[in-house]
Amino acid sequence: MLFVPLGIVAGMVTTVAGFGGGILLQVVLSLALGPRVALAVSAPALLIGNLHRAVHFRAQIDRGVALSFVLGALPGSLIGGLTAVVMPPAAMQALMLAMASLAVARPAELRRWKPSAALMIPASAGIGMVSATSGGAGLLVSPLLLSAGLTGERYVSTAAVAAVSMHAGRLVAYGVGGLVSAQTLEYGAALTAAILVGNVLGAHARKHLSASVTPRVELGVLWAATALAVAGVAR
């Protein structure tokens, strides 16, 4: 079953590098199921996967930064989720390609972006909207949290809380819009179990990987996601 290996890889990558697994997950599911169904299937799985990650690293969460992010991201993801319900599939595929391509450029460009703390709430609202319509908002979450001075496990744990707020908001919106069905919940349950396994494996791997290895893991995943996104748009 596709969901098992895909979920394990996504959970491991995100736990090790703090970013990247969600984009790969969304793009592959979009190719297999279509972009709208992919968003609905991934939402509960990523919600629970990030909640598990946040609980695992709960002692390192920066509560002030997390609260500011949630205040913007939750309403933003609700609005974005309602937009995704009526957005043409071709437009969603194009947005996924744009996000994956931007993610590849991130090491060279987005690391230079240093938003101020005052922008946390409005910026997170925009990121929540992006997450609900195309997935892969992690590449925008990263510089925002880094600008707040978060690194290491403080970054990974706070990013997990941020992701929980976005996935919760979009899941509610998808449910209101009729995207959540018995089948999407069944797929989501299988994906959730695989992501949790990946989280555990990723947490174990973090203890044995040097700081220079994790960016290479992330970049390799992003290149793969971009290639798959191009394939999806070209279909």
C-alpha cells in the first residue's frame, strides 16, 4: 500500500529536518488521488503526526511564538480550506508545483528572509491559507520561526505546534465543504499510522546524525517532490 512507505518517509524527514516530508507527501498523493482528495487525506494524518511530534518534544516548545502563530494560522487555514473546496484541480496542481519549486530555492533565498516578530500573526495567517490550498507551507513557516530565534528541538517542536493549528483549521473547512468522506478517513488512518512510525524512527535518527546531514536529507526530498510536481502538472 502506498500510504505506508510514504507516511514513514514523510514522518522521518520532518522529524529529522523539521521540514520537507509534508511537501513530498502532498505531491505524491496528488498524483495518485488528485489534488483535492490528497488534501483531504493528508489533513488528519499530518494533524495527528505533528501532534505526536509536538508531544514528544513538548518541553522544548516556545509557547509565546507558538501562540502568536496559531492566532493567525488557524483562521487563515479555515479560509484557505474553504477556497480549496471550489478551486479547479489544475490550479491546485500548479500551486503545488510552485510551492515545491520555491522549496528547492529555499536554502539560497528564503533563509535570507528575516521577518520581524510583529509580522508573526499576519504572516502565519497567509501561511495557513497556502497550506490549505496547496500544502507545503512548511517552507514559509521555517524562516518565520528561525527569525524568532528558534533552532534545534525548539524549532522542531514549535513548528509541530504551528502545523497542528494549520491542519486542524483546514480539516474543519474540508469537512464543511464536503471533502471528508469515509474513504478519505480510511486512507487518512493508514497514513497516520505510518507517519507515527516515521516520527519514532526520525527521532531515533536525530540522535545519530550530524548537523550537516539534515539539510542534505531535506534538499534531496525537495528535489524529488519538485520532479513529481512537474509530472503532475504535465499529465
